[in-house]
Amino acid sequence: MHSTSTAELTKWVNNLLAAQPLIIVEGRKDAAALRALGLKRIVTLSKPIYAVVEDVAAETRAAVILTDLDPKGKELYGALSEGLRRNGVLVDDGFRKFLLRHTPVTHIEGLATYMTTLGIHNP
């Protein structure tokens, strides 16, 4: 069931904006959508997964994985999550789980548009 209140979604995004965690996304459109929200530390899967995992592990001890919420994105999430955890990186999947359970968003590139349709213009 997708029953998102604008307050819940705004709170999640504001928390991400305040923390500015390193966020891993699939591609450039996903990164652009998150940058439009004000997020800055974004890594795309422009390299093989093992190389992304090594780069992230060298840079931080915690990361957020926001691959799409479709079957391919879930598969990528599993591989990234496993690799990062093996390399000592804490994977924060709270926002991903929130999106999956409480919104109709299936592609991260659509997040900014979804927020606009809810009337959230600038969290």
C-alpha cells in the first residue's frame, strides 16, 4: 500500500539533505534527480560493481544505496549491499525501504517529479 504523507517524505529528504550521505544510484538521470533535491555526494554505477564497492569503501564507512525499485535495481542493490558490507561499509537502507513501502516510485529518476506532484517543491 502506498500511503505517503508529504510530511513523512519531506522528513526523509530533509534528513538526507542534513546528513549528505554518500548515495549510490544506477545512472546519470538518477543522480540528476537527487542533485535537483540538493543532494551532493552521489556515485553512479559507471564502473563494474566491484570497482564501485572499492571506491566507496575507500571514501566512507557508510552509504545509502538508491538503485531503482524494479527487479534489476533490486538485484544491483543486493550485489552492492553484500560487497559494501564485506568491505566494512554500513549500508543505510531506511530511505529505500520507505520508498518501496510508502510510495509508487519505482525509478529514482522519478523521485523529484513525484515530490512535485505531492506539492513538495523545496524540502
